Amino acid sequence: MDKMGGFVDFNPDKDIPSLERKVLFVTGGTAGLGSVTVRALAKHKPEHIYFSGRNKKAGESLIAEIRQTIPSCALTFLEMDLSSLASVKAAAQKFAHGRLDVLICNAGIMAKPPALSKDGYEIQFATNHIGHAMLIQQLLPAMLKTAAIPGADVRIVCLSSDGWASHPRGGIKFSELKTVQEGFYGAGIRYGQSKLANVVYAAELARRYPSITTVSIHPGVINTGLVTSLPYMRKWPLSGLQSESE
């Protein structure tokens, strides 16, 4: 949308500028919005695209697909489970470039049953926020170094959601993050808590590191696995809002 609330046509094939000499990183790049993002970026001659996910076979398949039409495209898949801080750190250590121009924190889960992550945090908060926060901290030195290059345009894009508004009363329940938050906190409220974290974390990153453009965005309700995997009674209110398929 533009500043007046109207829709703006955007064609990624022609509206994404040249990405020559730029290094990019997309989380959750093996399916849904993530895979579409990787495909779109690959058409604009980036120096290198890193993308992560839990499914190594899907990552390899996407690389093979892109290279059929763009043989010169340099891509690296990093196997990473955002619900495990050890997995995030191990994947980040395989980032082999000295620069990073764009980090798109796309991966996420929604409306999951009560559970704890491998590190003992509520699973949606762990996956949607804590894992990405760890990844950002691991990659921040490379991004700050890149931002110091004359003419650089370094960005962190955090995919949040309008669902942030369903957070618990009072905001994030820090004292309860190491519980499954059952009872009063339904799956939608727990999801909203994690999406609120995306918003406020991006705002604080922007304040602390002004040389990097950091934003949180609501991508819209899209017909991807995040929605189609929902139980029917949770899915049907969203059906009229879905705008495109993965």
C-alpha cells in the first residue's frame, strides 16, 4: 500500500533493482513465501543467496530448479531448525562471506499446540522470535561491516503479522516464556506474542543500528502451508483474504 492506503502494483521481475555484488540470506526458503522470495531474488544477479530450512532435500531441489533457468546463480542451503539455538548457531557459522546486504527473517510457525522448544521456550516464541534473534546477532558483524561500505544499502526484514494484536494483555509474558502457556493462552494468543516480539525487536534494532534499515512487515494472508495446514474452523475466516498461492 502507499501512504494513502491504496494498493501499489509491484512486479518483482521488473521492480526489484539489480542485486549485483549483494549477498542475501532468507530464512524458511524451502517453501511458501520463502521459496518465492528466493526465486524472485535469484533473477536479479545477486553475488550469492543463502537460504535456510529444516528440509535438506527441499533445499537441494530448489537450487536445482533455479539453476535450470539461471545456471550462474550462486546459492547455498543451510540446514537450520529455528527452534534450536544450537542449530541456529551451527548454521550461522557456515555463512562464508565477509559481507551481508539483506537478511529476510521469513520462517515461522502458527497456531501450534502447546509445546516447548529444545531450549525450553514456548515453541512459537522460540521459532518465530528467539531463533531469528540469535541468527541476527550471529550475522550482525558482517552486516555492520557491509553498512560501512560507501553506497551500501543493508537491510533486515522481519516478517511479522497483523496477528501481533492478539498478544496477551500487557504484551509479552516474559515470566512465562519457559512454559507452554496453556489454559488462558490459546494458540492464537501465543502466536500474537511471538509476532509482537518481531515488531518491537525490529524497532529496537533500527534504533541501535541506524546504519542498517530494519523493518517489520505484515506480508498479507497468503495461501501457503502456514494457512492451509490449519484446522478447518481456524482456516475458514481467512479464506476470503488469501491473495496468492505459493
